[in-house]
Amino acid sequence: MVPRVVTYYGQPLRSICPFCGATFAKFPGGLKRFFERFHPRTLSLDAFKGLVMMTICFGLIWFISIWVKLPEEFNFIGTIGTLILAILAAAELTVQFVEFMAAKLSHESNYYWAGLVSIALVLANENPNLIDYLLLFSGIMMLRWLVVGVLQNLRRKASS
């Protein structure tokens, strides 16, 4: 049996079974392939572990700077680094939880993200005071996407 390729204006979309119509493989477009470099669909807690280790290191700098009475610059760097990396680690854990639930239930994770965005829009419509927090959350998620993408690309280049 040879699968058939469905095209749209010359671009391949997916391959299907000629008998039952089931999809074998999807062929993403150029922009989607670009974004998949930064977010592969493999479930891995490696980025979360790396963020937690960096958070612990900055936390130790913070703790030691208070304990030994080091200059205020060390205290500032330790505090800011710990807080920012802890927030990014929590965002990474949220992303991995949503992806894990989608994979466990054999669904596309896009539906879960669309549901979360819908809930956020309803909450923002009902309570306008939450808009600032929702914008902050979306900014954190975009920063997480950038940081984890860079970490994964560095790890991929180091292993090859």
C-alpha cells in the first residue's frame, strides 16, 4: 500500500491512506518548521533540570552573600537571578505538564493551549484587573520559549 500525499497549491500537507483516509504524516510549513527548532515535540525535563540547577546556584550566591556579608552587588545578582530563573522553571514545568497531558491522552497540545487562552480571555473579560497579570504570564512564557530554545540548541550542537 502506497500512501497518497495531499497538497495545497503545490505544498504537501499530509500523507493519507488511500483506503481508510487515516493520516500517516503531516508536513509542516516553513514558519512552523522554524518554530519547531525552538520547541521540539519530545517530552523532556532536561531544560527544567537545567533551570532548577541554575536557580539553585544563584540561590546559593544569594544565601552566601547574606551569610558572609559580601558586597550588595552579589546579593542583588543572587536575588534577581534566583527569582527570574525560578519563574522560568515554573513556566517550563507548566509547559511540560500541558504537553505531557496531551501526549498521555493522545491529543494535540494545540487544543489545550487554545483552551487555556480561552479561559484567560474569559477571565480578563470578567475581571479587567487580571489583564496585567495575564500579559505578564504571556511575557514569561515567551521568555521561557526563548531561553529553553537556546538551551536546547546549545545542547544539540554540543552533542553533534
